[in-house]
Amino acid sequence: MSEEVVHLDVFEGYGGRKQRLYSYSTLIGVFNLILAVFLLVAKRTGREIPDRIDAKDIALLGVASHKLSLMGAEDAVTSPIRAPFTEFQEKESPKSVDERPRGEGLRRSIGELITCKFCLGMWVASFFTYGLVLAPRVTRLIATLFAVVTVSDHLHQTYKALVKRA
């Protein structure tokens, strides 16, 4: 009696791009590992996971996450952090640069993650939320800093637009 082995390749539709899926899977694993470590630390230190997060904290962390993810993904001053995973394209403005992910595999996937403000936003928001549970006072202080910078940036843009109109 012969047994036929069925080989099921769940990634077959991706052809030569399977490596990208493996790299993305690694990042998903790291993200979830960090979540698991957070939950473990919260439990071991007796920190309660709140039933609800106050709307003021959601607004504060949301604005701070927006600003920090934008800074991390695009600001010229944070380009040394992205440099191992990106390739400089051009300087868009004095504060912003255009970069493209470089390399293959995990290096490229990290480059894609850190040049995408939306992708990076998920990680930043998660860290702020974990911080709210583990160290709420420090987290609110840091989030307030980024929220204040966001308000300042919008006031600068409004002023600039008004000056142009005048």
C-alpha cells in the first residue's frame, strides 16, 4: 500500500515573493511576542489591564502616535535610525526626506515598516498603550510632549497658509 504525500504550499500564489511573506511573518511574530511579554510583565507586577481606556487618554495617545510615527517614518532628523534599512532618494523639504526600503528579506520588510507612517503608527500606538498600563505618568508626559508638538506644527502650517493668502 503506497501513501501519497500531498504537499500544500499555502504561499504558492506569491511565486518569487515568498521571502517577503516569511519576513512579514517574522515581524508579526515579533509584534505578538512583545504583546505577550507586556501581558506577562503586567501580570507579574500586578498591573491591572483596564476594562476601558479613558477617552482623554485615547485622544492624547492618538495624537502622540500620529506625531511620533510621522517623525519616525519621514523626518530628516530620524534618518540615521532608518538608514540601515532604507536608501535615500531625495530631500523633500528641510525636515522631510524620501527614502525607499532596501535589501532583501527581513531587512527590506523592516525598511517598509519604518518608512510607512501608517505601519509604524500601529507599533507606536501599541507601545504607548503598553506604557499607559505599566507606567501611566511617564507615558502621559511623553505623549503630551508629542501632542504639544503636533499642535505647534498645525499652528505653524496655519500661520504659513495665512501669510501666503495675505
